[in-house]
Amino acid sequence: MQLTGKITRDSLMTLEAYSKYRKAHKADVIAHRKLRSVPLGEHMTLQFESETSIRYQIQEMLRVEKIFEEEGIDQEIEAYAPLMPDGSNWKATMMIEYPDENERKRELARLIGVEDQMFVEVEGHERVYAIADEDMDRENDEKTSAVHFVRFEFTPAMVSAIKAGAGVKLGCDHRNYPAHTTIAPESLASLAGDLK
């Protein structure tokens, strides 16, 4: 999979080429995604996206849906490319996970607004709160969604600190889900690679 910094129709593999790539590299992509998955408390995980993960997602959708026409390919790029970090930020899929359906329903009602209370705190800097669900609203008066898309936008000083090895915490200030964790060094090294 060729990383180019921008996903275009021409930079994607054909269905045939991707089928061969997928067999040889699926384990690598799974390991990459696992490295960039950060649990927060018992019921929340943030999957930090990258060019690799977004390219893989697009290629998978094209494969599953057997999309090979230009218009369909462009639609998949349009749907997923905005989730790719662009040098001054981290973007993540935030998942709220309660296995029991009744508990999930109850907790999603208690967690309205949780996506706006997510933060990243770079050592020595102010907290950066998430910009959530830029594509569409994912909550209503009764509950929040189990999935949100969040972006953490950094100042140049924060980017420099992260690249220089500063510690970084991920957290949530929501009154019904107060939690924070230090991002593991190996995950942080991968995330730092998204910043320019």
C-alpha cells in the first residue's frame, strides 16, 4: 500500500491488486490498528485513524461492494478521506461499548454530550478538546450515539512537544464518565508520525 499523503482514485489499488495485497498484509494492518487503539475506562475506545487505516477501509469497501467505477470510488474516498489526519491533528473513531443492550441504552442516555468532553493533554500544554461529528450530528435529546468521529487540533508548539517525546494523556471530563489515561509510548510514537 503506497502512502502518498492524499488519497485519490489513482493512488488506490485495483480490486485485483488489492486482493493480493490483502492476503499478504492483513495481519500488518490489524497490528497497525491495534497499536493506534486507545482504551479509555471500561467502556470507551478511541481508534486513531491514519492514512494506512483509511486507505485500508476504502479498499475494503471497494472490495466488499465490488466497486470499480470512477463515481463509486470517488464516493468512498469522499466518505472516508476526511477521517485521515492532515498534519496538525489526530482524528479518531470513538466507540462507546456496552455489551448488554439494556445497559447500553441506559448509558447512552446518560452520556449525551460525551463527545464534546473528550480531550488530549500534551505535557506542559493546555488541554485540547475534541471537535466532534463534523459530518453530521450523532446525538439527540434522548441519547448519544455509540460511535462518534473526533478531531484533536494542535498548536505548532504542541506538535513540537509531541514529536520531541512529551507525554500525552487522553481523557474525558463528562460528569458520568470521568476518565483519563496516558497514551502508551509505542502508540504515541505511531501517532506522532501523523504530525508535521
